[in-house]
Amino acid sequence: DFCVGDLNGPVGPAGYSCKKTVTVNDFVYSGLAATGNTSNLIKAAVTPAFSAQFPGVNGLGISIARLDLAVGGVIPMHTHPGASEVLVVIQGTICAGFISSANKVYFKSLNKGDIMVFPQGLLHFQINAGKTQSLAFVSFSSPEPGLQILDFALFANDLPTDIIEETTFLDAAQIKKLKGVLGGTG
């Protein structure tokens, strides 16, 4: 029926191994009630309920997270290599979109009650497009959707600036500036 994750063991491609003793508390998670801390560079907070936080979803092919966006908040262009995503707007207005593998852009301003899907592995984003705090819940087709944020992948590492310059067509000064903001070197 299920395989509640044993968080004391290693996690592998198939998730955590199964816990021997299971209780109802393994199937309940209360961590999405509180507003996330949006006092950061992106003015946003994502509170996950993945296998590591919510062992009951281990092996079930699903998970969920809370998305809080302050005014001006943004979830930068990113991808989930291991899952498709469904976003449900609970409060506020969120501009959301994705880019297909054919480089076609699909984006829309979403309001309370609107839902948008982001296909697995495609670059996508969310921006608070209103004048008040926004709240959304996002569900995933995996208990471990993975995450790669494009800006961090390019500028928060030690990949040499000249390689980034050649592969992105950005100039070295802009790359060094972004590395400085995001903590990269090289």
C-alpha cells in the first residue's frame, strides 16, 4: 500500500527505504500553515513537503509545497528535472509561465483560484504581479521533484567566467557582477 520513508537511512533514486513502524503521524504534515520568510534577495519563500519533510509521500509519486511571494517577489527561472508541477493561486496575483523545448513561451497572470501546469523539466517562473502578498500551493508528480535555478546554475559556482561568456554571449563584466551577487567564483 505504501512505503513511509525511513529518514535515518540513505535516499536513493527510488526514495528512502521503508520504515518498519508506521503511525498515522507519518501521513500528516502541518508544516505548510505558516507564512514563509520572504525577506531575502528574491522576496519569496518555498516551504516543501517532500519525502524529507513528509515521509508519508515517499514512493507515492506526489508532493506539495507552499509558495509565498512578497510584493515584488519572484521565483527565478528554474526547472524540476524529476516532476511536473501544478500551481494553485490561493491569494494575490501571480504572473507565471514556462518555455517549451521549442522555445515557445507560455505565460499568464493568474488570480485566486487559477491553476497552471508546468511540464516536467521545462524552465518556468513565478512573479508576484500584484500589490499584495501572494500565496500559492504547488503540487508535484514526484516526492523528490529536484530543483535547478538557472541563475544559480550559471553564476553561483566556480565555472570560469570565460566559459560562461562563450556559452551565454554575456560580457565578462556582467558575469562577474552576477557571480558577485550570487556567490560564484572564477
